[in-house]
Amino acid sequence: MNASPPRRPSAAQRYLFMLGLGLLIGLVATVMVGRALQARQDPFPSSLMQVMERQLAQLHTAQQHNRCSLADSQPRLQSLRLLSNDLDLAFPGLKDSAGFQQHGSQLRATLNSALASPAVDCAALATVVAQLQQDCRACHQDFR
Ligand code: HEC
């Protein structure tokens, strides 16, 4: 009988296996480190901003689609107004800066007047949206 000797993996196969194993371990480690870093971060600031972003986007879309009644715009503006109260809470490290306060206060002022004298048509609502975008941008330019 002439039993064939057990085949041993070639050098190339071993090399590929080690490469795959290395990549896998690297991937797992990266995910773990990413998760750990994420867990250390407070999700509140970016969540607040994301919700404000969505509210403003909804307002903008409504205006672009000619849905400019009070029923369309007021809820968005009210949400944004309430959310803008929490800027200090979300950014404790920035809240003592005069510039930050000024930008926050400017945003609230825009929202106050938009709520006090509501936009009567789409042209007026477009102006409000542009003002709000400008208020967001002003703070981001200085503090983001
Ligand atoms: C008074 C300052 C200020 C105002 C006003 C402001 N922001 Fe921000 N925003 C910040 C800061 C500071 C960051 C950076 C946050 C961070 O990286 O942790 C930020 C980040 C963001 C982000 C990215 C969030 C993320 O996922 O990290 C979005 C989206 C955003 N803002 C939307 C808006 C919108 C929309 C408005 C206006 C309705 C607005 N912001 C008004 C200060 C402000």
C-alpha cells in the first residue's frame, strides 16, 4: 500500500491564513475601541443638534413644497424654540462664552418673532427659514 502523506499547507496558504486572522483581530479591536470611545461621549449635545436639524429641514421642505400654513410651520417653530432653551445644558463647556450666548440668543430671538408674528405666506416663511439657517451657521462658524 502506498498511503499518500498528509498534505501540509503550503507557505502561501499559511501566510494567507495569518493575514486573514490578523485582519479579523484588527477589525474586532477597532469596533471595540470605537464602542468604548462612543460610550464615554455624552450623546446629548449631538442629539439636540440632530433634532434641531431635522425640525429645520422639515420646515424647509414644507416651505419648498408650498405648505406654508400655520399648521405646517408653527409646530416646527415651537419645537425649535423649546429645543433652543437647552443649548446651555448641551454645551456646559461653551455656555460661559459671551459669543456662544449671543448666538443662542439670536436664534431664540428669530424664533420668538417668527412665533409672535407668524409667516402669512411661503415667501415670508422662506425668509424665516433663511434667517434660522443663518443663525445656526453663525454659531457653528465660531464654536463647532
Ligand atoms: C449657540 C450655538 C449653536 C447654535 C445656535 C446651533 N448650534 Fe448646532 N452645533 C453647535 C456646536 C457647538 C456643535 C458641535 C457639537 C459637537 O461636535 O459636539 C454643533 C453641531 C451641530 C450638528 C452636528 C451634530 C453632530 O451629530 O455632531 C448639527 C446637525 C447642528 N449643529 C445643527 C444645528 C441647527 C439646525 C441649528 C439651528 C436651528 C444649530 N445647530 C444651532 C452649536 C450651535
